[in-house]
Amino acid sequence: MGKLSIKKYSSLCALGGVVAYTTCLIYGTTLTSKAAELHHAIFELLPGFTWLNFGSFVVGAITIGVWSGIGGAYIAWMHNTSLTNK
């Protein structure tokens, strides 16, 4: 496997993080009882997050996207620096 494009890989990780975040929020609206309480409490760990508030959704999506992008850039950088020239 060759070198990864850090920009492309981090962008795809950010997109994947936002898609997973949105999917989890949608799933959380279908839960009831203690499962819903736990799910909502976990999401409230995000800075400024309030359940079912559009502004909070946007801030959460940006937060997840930024952290996922940083993680993706780090993974691509580590991959690229670990390749040996033969």
C-alpha cells in the first residue's frame, strides 16, 4: 500500500464521523426508558450539547467532524511515516 493523502483521508474521516453522529442521534430518538436516558447522557458529554436542539446538533456535528478529521490526519501521517523505502 502506498502513501495516503492526508487531506483526503482526514476529510473522509470527518465525513464518516458526522454521518455516524447523525445516525446515532436518529437512533437515540427511537429509544425509550433507561436506554434513552443513557444515550442522551452520553451525547450530553459533547461541549454545549442539548438533546433535540438544532443549534446544538450543528455544534456537535462540527465538534465530531473536527476531532474525526484530526484523528484521520494523524492516522494518515503515521501510515506515511511508517513506510520504508526499498
